[in-house]
Amino acid sequence: MKRPPLRTATVFGALTLAVAVLMLIAATIGPYRVPPLTVLKALGERLAGAGGHGAVETVLFNIRLPRIVAAALVGAALAAAGAAYQSLFRNPLVSPDILGVSTGAGLGAVTGILLGMPVMMIQLFGFAGGLAIVSMVMALSRALRSSGDILVLVLAGIVVGALAGAGISLVKVLADPYDQLPAITFWLLGSLAGVKAGDVMATLPAVAVGVAPLILLRWRIGVLSLGDDEARALGIEVARLRVIVIAGATLATASVVAISGVIGWVGLMVPHMARLMVGPRFDRQLPAAILIGAAFMIVVDTLARSAAAIEIPLGVLTAIIGGPMFVWLLAHSRRIAAP
Amino acid sequence: MTVLAAHHLTIGYGDKMVASDLSLGCAAGTVTCLLGPNGVGKTTLFKTLLGLLPALDGNVAVGGDDLATLTRREIARRIAYVPQAHLTEFAYTVIDLVVMGRTAYLGAFGKPRPIDYDKALAALDMLGIADLAEREITRISGGQRQLAFIARALAQESRIIFMDEPTASLDLGNRVRVLRTVRTLAQEGLAIVLSTHEPEHAFEIADRVAVLGHGSRFVTGEVQAVLTADVLSGLYGVPLCVERTPSGRHVVGST
């Protein structure tokens, strides 16, 4: 019988290639121009353990590449989490913000800024905030209704997210308007401007631990999209799988929010683009979403740092690109969801 | 041979009891129809028999094992569930939906193997809808969709299939098609339990009926012995009669 591995394999190959090419192009762009061949040569030398420490190397390895890799990581993690939440909640309009993850991580991080903490501690605070909010949401929904009612869970997410939002507003009022407030505001809009290689290395394991179970369990997560009763009748321990998916997706989201600040739209829009390319099956959609998310954020972050004289906040760019694109997707795609 | 047996079941949600002392047996190769007016706990009974809800008291035995002691995977290999045909949130193709029936045979990190696709396709073939395999589930007719869900249950290779009002919201042609399919599956040796709001369907295809009424009134037995005018009138609260046509059909109507 005909199975579509060829087509799917082609799509994945093309997407992987696109990510690599976009990384190379992004590495050449900036105030200090580095031609593509020079980038490749420097990379080759660095991988071979040699290489100089000139201006090119400093720009590439200390500034540009960490930021490019961070952008790819952020895009991949947000897209993976968004795709997982959409399958879990059986709703193509759900995104990582739905459980208050981003807002919670935001509250943690701005509290860290307010207390004058070092960058590492701010990230830790952001991460703890995201996990705390999700724990609260799940505890609240469990207390209100016994067996994980989706609507109750989403409403609990909105309520707790609103509380965290109020907390952020309070921190902004309390913050020093000349020093802390601009930092907080900029962070809340999302930016990778200050990312260093060490930050990427610290975030990578957390993202990997969060995304790995989603990839390993991708077939089962797809079956979960049929609804609780059907998934259970098909042999899936729904309650356990749901906890694993929420924990993994939240870990991935909170860890990247900790280095990039709050970036909306990616987790909502990218899974749709993936579904358009490879169809709705989660086991194919997830890897596609991860690759598209990485490519998308590399482009957006390169625009953010090079399109204007000042850094454009990432959240602003993703909203400008994401809003219209989402409307276009809704209008032109019949494959997003049931008509 | 009895493949599923409920003993003195009390059903309900949490501490809210819906009905009690329900006993029922289903044999291989037979169709059992579950009838009852709205609100008496038919769905609750259905879910308890499927192991989706825990029994408050009593037990359900499948092939000699207590349902409560089996894992979800073990239950799925013995009992399949056909929901009312609905639109899935994501526009899966028919083959992708049907192959999900193989989940209980895959490892925790596994995805369908070629043999699983073969079984899914064989199930579609048996129901005569193999040509729909690559169509989107949201773009076929309600009757075809219902058959696709039945195909998924067949791909699950369990000996017992539960169907929740399989003919609801289908037109006459599709209703006949689905009922014929149910009868054929029973002839193949499967035990089928289906809920319906149409007593006439029970006369048409069922070997036994289980009738759940208000106040935990529960009667099981041969169709013609149980579904008398008196029982049906009491069950639905309106005067009903059962008439036998010269061709041997049973017609239920108001007096």
C-alpha cells in the first residue's frame, strides 16, 4: 500500500537544510560583515581545535553564534510545547501561554530583576515561576473537579495567569523607573540581545529533558487528541501521559523564556505551519514544528538585531508577523481543523 | 461462551450512585442491545463495563479476569469502543484514524509498523471502505465515518466491541448498512454490545437485550421475551404497542 515516507522524508530533509542555511546566512549578517566562506572556514578551524582569536572569531563565537543557536533553541522549544499542548487539549488554538507558563516565568524573572539578582539567578527565578504557576494550575483544577477536566484546567490557567500578570504589574510599579523598569519592560517583550554561550549551554539540557519525552511519546500524544475516553479505550493511561506532556512542555517553555523573555505567537502559529506541511498526525507534526520553529526564530532574531538601528523586541516582531499570518492560515487552510 | 460478565454492579460517579445491582452476561457471537430512556444511567453503565469508570460495587469480568485488575493496554486488547461518529479536531485521514486502533500493540515509544497498517487496511477492506483510506475523516459522510470508527475497533483485534448509539444521526441507508455490519461481525464470532434508542433495531439484530429503567430496574433476556408492549410502555412512559408484520418484522409504535 502507499505510505508517504518519501514525501515526509523530503520535507524533513528540506527543513533541516533550511535551518542550517539560515544559521549560516544569519551568521554573516550584522554591523561587522563576515562573508559566508569566512564563517565556514572559522567554524571548520574551531571544530578542528585550531583557529585564531581575531575580530572574526570574537564576533562569531562570542556574540553571533550563541545568539543564533539560542534563537533556534527558543523557536524549537516553543513550537514543540505549542504542538504538544494543542494535541493534549484537542484545540488547535491553544499555545504555551494557556497554562500561564509564560506569565509565571515572567513574574519570576522580573522579581529577580527587582531584587537586583545576577543573570543566572534571574533565569532560575523565571524557571521556578513557570513551574510554580503550572503546579498551581494543576492543583487548582484538581481541587475543583476530580479528573482533569480540560475546560477547568484552561480556566484555572487563565485565572492563575491573570494573578501572575497582576504580580508583574506590581513589580513594575515598585521597580526603579530609570534602571530596572526599562530592563523589565524590554525583557517582557522578549530579547536575545544579552545571550552568551554559557546561557545557551545552561538552557540546552533543560530544553532537551523537556522535549525528549514529547518526541519519544509522540504517537501516544497524537492518540490523546481523540479525547480521554477514546484514548483510554485504545489502551493509553491518559492521566499519566497528560502529566508527562504538561511537565515536558512546561519545562521546555519555562527554560527558554528564562533566556529570551516572553515571546508570544511562536507556539501558536508554528504548529499550524507544520500541520500544513506534513498533515495533522502528531508524530510527523512535532519534528516538523521543531524545525520550523528553529528556522522562524533565527529569521525573526536576525531581523530584530539588524533591521533597524535599535534592537526591535522579539515579542513585537512575532506579533507583527504572527498576527496576519495566523489570520491568513485560518482563512486559507481547511487542514487546520475540522471544517 | 460468556466473554463479559457483570456481577451485581453498582454504577455512578464518585459518591453519587446512579443504579445498583446490575448483572449481565455477553457471549461470543451475539449482539446485546442496551436500551433505556434518557437519564437512567445507560452511558454510566456503558463506561463502567468498558472500564472507563470504576464500579462502585460488584465487578466486571472479562475472559475470567476482573476488569479492575487489568491495565489499560490489557483492556484495550480485549474490549474495543466505537464512539458515536464525531468529527475529530484534527483532520486525520481514515487510515491514520484506523491505525490508532493498534496502539495497544505498540511499545510505549513505538509507532505503527507496516503490519499495523496492513491490519488497519484489512479492517477497512472488510467493511468495504478501503477506497476511503487516504480521505480525510472530516470529508466523508456520517455513515462512512461511523464505519471508519468500527474499522478502528476491528484493527484493535479485541473479541468484544462496544458501540455507543452507532446509528444515531445516520440516514436510513447508512443505518441499514451499519446494522448489517454489526450482524456480520457477530457472525464472525465477536461479542457486540450496543446502546440504542430504537427498540426496533434490537428486534432486527440483537440476540439479547438489557433494559435499564428508572430506579435501577434492570431486565435482561431474549429480545422478544423482554421487549413486550408492557415493558416498553413502562420504560418510556408512553403507551406503546409491539406488532409483528406478516414478514416477521417487529414494529413498535404508539397505541
